[in-house]
Amino acid sequence: MRGYDDDGYAIFKNVLDPELIAEADGHVRWLQERHPDRTGEDLSTELVAKDPFWVRLVSDDRLLDVAERFIGPDIALFASAYISKPPYTGKAVLWHQDGAFWPLDPMRVVTLWLAIDRSTPENGCLRVIPGSHKEDLHDVRERDDAGAVFGVESAVGVDESRAVDLVLEPGDVEVHHPNIMHGSNANESPHRRCGLTIRYIPTSTRITEEPLPFPSALLLRGEPGVNEYQPRPRYAPGEHYPFRGAENWS
């Protein structure tokens, strides 16, 4: 925890097993086939709560045990998104602080970034500015000239000489603070770079955006606290992505 307190991020190795990561890889490909209108960098919030495998993945006890170290035992999902950068054309993510965009009160939240693929500087790995989480949340500005995943960035400049590239293997998890400045470069390599972002909140943090419940709000562990939640989805063969244990979601 000291590294997280000092730097604003921490890395946990080999959190999930290769079998589950292989299922997650298949899930991304299945989602892209089901939603050809979406890029691999746009598989997100409104898809989550209706998808049994996605809910199974974000509620895995190994991930919740990591999250609990940062936000306590009563845990809800706020949001989740795959960011799957295709080879050669995967877009950059501009420097930003997550908390500048989120309807949460208080801003007590932690992001787990689960590596589905090997993540390296060559294929556009996550980059962070250590210690920047100690700054307040900054204003943001739009950028329509960058060809980035999100055309928005922090209005405060970044000294990129301080940036750290986070090299991750499949199954590794990076945890970061909502105030840390982070981003990623474009993928100019022949290798896809896919990760799943998972935004966990303590159930004492209120989601303030209406209408409620928020599309991806799910109670995952402990007491329900102050929010309304989506119901857990039921697995329907032929309608949902098949996975080990799917029968338990029927």
C-alpha cells in the first residue's frame, strides 16, 4: 500500500489464471462481432450489467480482494470498459485524471486495470505520472486534432519525462487512484493491446448521475450502502457469451 500512497498506483502480478484470461479474450472478440458498430476501444458501460460473463469477471473474488485493500469490504461496480487497441491502428489515450469525469460523491473509487494481452510500450501500454494523484482534479479541454480514443485531455500540461510505462502480462492487475495523471500512446505494433478497466467504489460513495440506477451499477460484495443497483443478469444459451460456470447464472 505504501507504493500506492506514494505513487498513486500499484501492480499485482498473476491475479487471474490463464484459463479465465483466455475466456476474457474470447469475450472481447465475441463483443466485437456482436457490436460491429463499435471499435475495440468502445466496449463499455451500458453493455456490462446485461452480460453474465462480464459480471462474473468483475465479481471474481481475486479482483474483489485486491479492491478491498483500497476501499474496504462493501464493494460496488461503478463502471467497466474494455480498451482493445488493434494492431497498427489502436488510438492513443490523452493525459487525464479519471476523477475529472465521474459523477461520484465523494470521489472515493479505485480502478483495476486487468491485462488481457501483454501490454508494452510498443503496443501502447498504460503510462502514469507517479505522485500526480496528490494534486487536485484539474479542468479538462477538448481536442479534436489528436485522433485519440477520447477527444478530451487534462487542461494542465504534463512533464512526460516523468512518465512510467507499465509493462503487464496477461492476468496482471494495475491499480490506480482517480487523481493520477495517466494515458497511453497509440499502438503502432503488430500486436493487439487489450485491457479491462474496472471501477470499484465503496458502497458509501454515491453515484449522482441520473437516471438511476446507473447502467453498470452492481452490488458485488457486502452491504448495499447508498446506491440503487442493476439486477444480476441471467445466462441464456445462444444469447450470451458461453463460459465455465454459466449454468450458475441461469
